[in-house]
Amino acid sequence: MFDVYMKDFFQQLNLLFLILLSGQVFFCLVVVLLNSGPEYAAQQRDSELFDTLLPIFILSMTFAVHLIDRQRLKRGVLLGSLEEKLRFYRSSVYFRLLLMEATNIFAIVIALVEGKLHYSVYFLIGLMAFFYFRPSQLQFMEDYNEEGER
């Protein structure tokens, strides 16, 4: 019973992950297309503020999401039933994915506003962090000390 429930539970979480991922990638592609036209060179700004700020922001947000997730895990492990742990894990997944998505959207918007495609590299770094925080049944089992079909 619980194996079927957990399989469905993680399929739903992974579907959410894929939807958020595809939205970010689609938005980035739109920005790349908008910034690759002939008027692209005229649109670029000379500001170098985001050359330093953007990587610091992405790395610090990734680190902050990791720390918050580890703090939440300490509370989640103490929950009694598997069902309570799964609900808690779902809210943790929502939290970390949405924060990382917001970080990535910020990088894409800066690339659009500044007209500099090299800021898309920072989006790719954020995307790697987004993949790091994806939901995983195996990771749930290890983190929450649960046994079951993997």
C-alpha cells in the first residue's frame, strides 16, 4: 500500500520539478532569442555591477537553501509516521525548488534587462543547483531513516 502511495507521491513531485524546469528553460530560450537579434549590440549596457553581484547572489542563495533544507530535515526526522514525514518532505521540496527557481528567473531577467547573453552562464549554474535539489525517493529514504522499496 505505502509503496504504491510513495511511488505516486514521488511521481507527482518529479512532475512538478519537470514543469518548473521546463518553464525556466523556455524563459531562458526566449531571452536568448530576444537578445540575439540585430538590435542586440545596441541594447547592451556598460554596467558591470551584475558581473560580480549575480554569481555571488546565485551561490549564496544555493548555500542558504541547502542550510535551510538541512535545518528543516532535523525537524522532519523527528516526526512519527511516514505520512507526516512525506507531507513535511513535500513542503521542503516546494520551498527549495521555488527559491532556486526564483534565483534562476532573477538571472534570466538580468540577462534580458542588461542585454548580455553571458549572464545565461549564471543561469546554467543555478540550473545545476536546481537539479541538485530535485526530489528523490532514495534521498528521502536516507534522510528520513525510512525503509522500503527503492
